[in-house]
Amino acid sequence: MKTGITELLGIEHPIIQGGMHFVGLAELASAVSNAGGLGIITGLTQGTPEKLANEIARCQEMTDKPFGVNMTFLPALKPPDYPGLFKVIIESGVKIVETAGNNPAQWLPMLKEADIKVVHKCTSVRHALKAERIGCDAVSVDGFECGGHPGEDDVPNFILLPRAAEELSIPFVSSGGMADGRSLVASLAMGAAGMNMGTRFIATQEAPVHANVKQALVDASELDTRLIMRGLRNTERVLTNANVERLLEKEKSLGADLKFEDIMPEVAGVYPRVMKEGDVEAGAWSCGMVAGLIHDVPTVKELIDRIMSEAEAIITQRLAEFQAA
Ligand SMILES: Cc1cc2nc3c(=O)[nH]c(=O)nc-3n(C[C@H](O)[C@H](O)[C@H](O)COP(=O)(O)O)c2cc1C
């Protein structure tokens, strides 16, 4: 399928795997790229420029197709070495960067100079327009359904995507709640040039995470996510568990007095315990409402091929029937 996003990024299918902390490693990114989508390595998971250089090199050994690196700007107690990480991305020859969390303007001149395409992920039309104005090549429009950080506007994709289509000139992909061929066709219908998936890609054979995490997503329904850190204006959608419910109790009882330190036990250092050790109850970890649409753990290629054939069938059969009627 050819769209503005496949043309821009040089990929076969309009499907992107969004950056995911402790999930977006070379194994998953290369599998997505080899299957014709765009795989993305999560820069901050590596921690140091040297480790990121190593992960990029591993991915380059596993695929000769384009892949990207995610750079997330979020409040951190100890800010990462962003200049060092961007230097490594440029020097390693990566040609696509997904930015998220905050305005990437500061980094655009050096990325453009290196002929790198920038896809900025954001959760509102105003931030998407800002990204377009500062020179990003495309945006991922992340609706309220999404796993991770949906922002504070709470606009779901049925409204957000057509609004983005009304305002943007650069190509955009849908993000949040995307799982299958129906998601892709709906995204295209609403003006997107493809879709970005996070949670769905975790439940694949190649995702380098513990089997318990994949099973937790198969077991979860669309009712099993919660929004945490609202009071800190750093809202995150996570899979519920006893620690998340305790965190929410603290948020309720402390109200406006809540500080990040109060919820440290439920959020700090959780990702390695969940993703590597399989302790899915360890604390809060991102998960989208789309968990309700995840029923199996296919290979990445099976998933992407299935999405594309479902999309094709919906367009040529289901939708064509309505045209004839
Ligand atoms: C476990 C997990 C970790 C994530 N980590 C990041 C991250 O580090 N940086 C980022 O920009 N987005 C991150 N995301 C968001 C995804 O890239 C993507 O935007 C989101 O998952 C889309 O919604 P979906 O889960 O409904 O597909 C994460 C999502 C999940 C599920």
C-alpha cells in the first residue's frame, strides 16, 4: 500500500511501531522493519550514548530496511545525555527519528542537517501544528485511548484524527487503540496516512519481553487500564494491578498535595522488573485500551501481513458492497 507515510519513510506498509521503554529493542524494531513496517528503537532505554550506538549496530545487523530511534522528552529526576544520544543517532546513519513528550525544536537543525526525517508524536492538534511549523516531516497523533502518555486533553481518535486532517499539511499517522486491519482502514478514512501501534506489538513473538507480559495483554480487557499521575499533569495510561490501585488511592487521599516522591514505590524502576523478569504486578507500566482487542501472540510478520490482508478485504469487499447498494 502506498501512502504519504510509506513514501516519506521508504517502507512497504503504513505501519509504525512506536518507541516503548524496555520493549523497543533491536529484536522488535528489526522484526517490524523486516516485515515491511517501521521498527523503532527506544533511545532512553539504553541510557548512555555508547549503549545506544551498540543497540543501533545490533539492529543494523538484523535488518537492511529503514528503522528509527525514539527520543522521549519527559520530566526526569536525572536528565539523560540528550546531546550525546542525538550525536550517536546521527553518526550511526539512522535516517528516521520519532520524538515525543515535548517540542523537539532544539534538535531539528542538527537532524535536518543529517537528512534525518522527524516524526513527532503528540496528543493534540495544536501540538501537531506546532510540529509542522517547526519543520517536522510527519506526526503521530496519539489519541486518549493510547498506552503511555495521552496528554491532558482527553480527545479520543474519532475526533482527534479528523481534526488533525482538517488542519495539517504534512502526513500523519493515527496512534492509540490501533490493532488490526479495521484500525488501519478507519485511520485512512479519517485522513491519516497510516498507523502507529504500541501495545499490540508487545504481544508478538519477537517482542523481547517476558512471556508473562504478553499473557497479561491477552488476558486484559479494554476495561483494565487506569490513568495515573493526572494531578502531576503527567498522565499515563497503565495496566491496572494492586500497586496501581494503591497509587490511585494515594492520589485520591493526597489530592493537590501529591508529589512525585509519594508514588515512587509504584513507578520507579518498574520497567526492568516487568519486562525482563515478568513481574507484571511490580508497579505501573504503560498499556493501551487496545488490550481488549489483543487475543493472540503472533509473529510480527504474521501480525503485519494479517493487518494488510484484512485492510485490503475491508476496502475491496465490505466497503465496496456499500458503494454498490
Ligand atoms: C509499555 C509501553 C512503553 C512505552 N514507552 C514509550 C516511550 O518510552 N516513549 C514514547 O514516546 N512512547 C512510549 N509509549 C507509547 C507508544 O509509543 C505508542 O505511542 C502508544 O503505545 C500507542 O498507543 P497503543 O498502545 O494504544 O497502540 C509506550 C507504550 C507502551 C505500551
